[in-house]
Amino acid sequence: MQLGKQSPRQWLQILAGALLALDGLAWCLAGKLNVGTLVPLFLGLGLLLPVLLARRWQGWLQRAVWRQRAWQALGWLLLAWLITLLAFFWHLARQQLATPAVAPSAIIVLGSGLDGDRPSPMLQARLNRARQLAGQYPHAVLVVSGGQGLSEAVSEADAMRTDLLAHGIADSRILREDRSTSTQENLLFSHRVLARHGHQPDSDAVLVVSSDFHMWRAGRIAQRQGFGNVMTAGAPTPLVARYNAWLREYFAVAISWLLGEY
């Protein structure tokens, strides 16, 4: 390939492909292997390779009509997918970080990964939001919910408890749920923890704290897990991780629906 002979459309394709591939590669090298990092990587490579290998690619397509039709169909499918993705992003961008309508008896903080034994930036944002709400509702208990990942030194619940204690939240207000590995388990096990400590999660007002993009799905899963009066409060997602997180949530919403989680 001779870069100087590319058309403006091809240059745009190269730029978009390079940005997507580099974004995905950077996150993967940082140890963040998930659909929100792998999709940009492979989508970027999918944009780059047909341009970088233009002659061979065109020759391969021209040798069979079905290949040309399949390539065209794939292009239309990709366009349809991008339209639904942009609509989903637009929906997330309009999420409001509103104050709960009534005082909750419990605040559940959903885990979101650790860096060693410390909260990740996304989890730290959730904890900051939870501490703010704990100050507004001093009679509410806090359930810190999250198990221990393979690369994590402690459970997410323990790391969250340590953070809350360091910022003045009384230990008597904190309940731990340290077994969960998914949003569904977060809420199922937190429901059991609250019931075990004398609360009535089927009827009590309960506030679930998560990231802004996660509020919609978390609220619906909570209802499915038996919370009868559930509210959600979102924490802003750090800009560096925002769009990868939104992309991951796009697929998570679809998978949760297929699995009947809400």
C-alpha cells in the first residue's frame, strides 16, 4: 500500500480504524480485557486491514460474487448496529443524576473493580457518591457489594469498607457482601444481607448506587431480585473510561435481557 495515493474516504477510514485499534490495545495492555475494549480493537482492525491490504482485498472479493454480496451485507449490518449504538449512547448521555425522592433505609454500593487493593477510578466515583448520600441520609445503612477478582488483592467489599471508614463513615452502618461476581449477584446477595440484618428489602426504600451508565440496568435487575421500592443514584463516569464503559454496557444490557435478568 502507498499511503500517498489514498482517497479522503480512505484516510478517514485509516484514522478511525487507528484510533479505535489503539484505544482497544491500550486498555487491553492495561489488563482491562472486556467487550468494551475488545470490540474497539477488532473494529479498528476491521477498518484498517481492507485499506492497508487494498489490492489483495479487492482481488479476493472479485474472485466470487457471493463474497462481494456478503461484504455488502456486512456493511449494512454494521451500519444498523452503529445506529442502535448511537441511540443507546444518546440515551445514556441524557441520564440525570437526580436526588432520591424519599429517604432510603439502605444504600447499596455496587463494586466496579480494584487496582490492587484500592478502588478503581470508576469505583471511587461510586464511593464518593455513596458518601455524599450517606451524609444526606444518616439513618441509612450502607451495603458494600463486590467479590474478589483474580487480579485483586482483596474483595471489592473490603476495599469499599476501608474507604468509607477512612472518610468517617461509622463501621456500625456498613454491611459487607463479598461473594458477588455480577450485577445480578450483587443485588441478589445484598437482598439476603439486608434481610439477615433485620431489614425488609421487599418493601423498604432502598437506594442502589452505581455509575451513571449502569443505573437503568441495575434498577431493573434489583426489581427482579425482589426489591419492592428501589431507587438508583448514579456517579459520573471518568471521561477516560466513559465511552468504553458505555460500549460494554450496550452489550451487557442485551445479554442481561437474553438471560432474563430483568
